[in-house]
Amino acid sequence: MANKPFNTPSSEAYDLLMHRRSVKTRDMQDPSPDREALEKILAAGMRVPDHGKLAPWRFVVLTGPERAKLGKAITDGMIAEFESSPKVAEKMSGYATQAPTLIIAVYSPNTSRPIPEWEQKLSTGAACQNMVIAATALGYGAQWLTGWASYSKYVARALNMTADEKIAGFMFFGSHSRSPTERPRPNPADHVTWGWPADAAE
């Protein structure tokens, strides 16, 4: 690995990107990525553009019964923040156990250098995407989710997050129980301008 040249062209890597598809958590099953695979996924997540070398992210890995602790935090949070009934809140307890493995991506801004917060958020998003791609390359299904729990102050406190930190996503991983199907994709022509915008409009 250390002696391999950087930026080696790979048509296989491009093909992977063009055929990558998120796998729904309900379509995931064991075996999940083992410790070695998870360390590879996490290492790939940290090889992203990062202005100022701030590493403005951290990750919480939950497997097995550890996932249920997040489920309880979500249930308790719905009761505390929304005054939901225990019966209604209990329906969300299984959120964290939808797939065999869960990595919570936490945006953790670094103020040691004057790098705009927006750029640090972009780096965190890139880390999450790299993890999804790495998991796919290793043969696992991956889905990056957010939802109410991502913004819950109660859940953040349960995870011992600081006031400045935010949950960038819940990253679920497992093996495919069935192959995913394609979904509609944007037409590049609708989102790309070739040339300086003022000239292109003439």
C-alpha cells in the first residue's frame, strides 16, 4: 500500500462510481463488515479534501447491542422533546438496529485555524461519501441517513457531543439481502453550464 503510486488511473473505480447504489437498511443483513473492513472504511473516510488539515469530523462505531443504546436515546428524546407518548416513541427504538452495523458521523468543527465552517462541513460530507463508496467497493451495502434524530439535542447529549458538534449522518452497513434497483438520476445537461455564465446566456 505504501509503495503504490497515488492517483493511479482505474476504469474499475469509475465504473463503481457510476453503478453505486445505496442499499436500503431493510435489505441489509449479516454478515456485517468485520473490524478489519470497518477500519478500511473509516480510513477511506479520512482521505478527503480538508482545507487546513483540520479533520473536522469524528465517528462513533456501534455494533451488536451497542446500537440499542442509540435506539433508547431516540425514544427518550422523542418523549422529552416532543412529549410523545411512550407507545409512539417506542416505534422509533428500532431505528438504530435497522442494519447490522452503524457508524455515527459527527461534524466536529475545528477553530485552531481560520478555515470557514462551510468548508469544514463540506469535508465532513466528503468523508461520509467516501465511506459509502469504500463499503460498496468492499462488497457491502451502505446507506447514509439523517432524520429527526440527527438534529435532536437530547440524542446529542446522550452521545456526549459538544455544543458545536452536529450529527452529519447515520451510516448503516451490512450485506445485501437482494440487489438494489436503479432510481431516476439528474440529467447532467440540466445542472451544468459550459463556459462563463454571462457568455453562455448570450
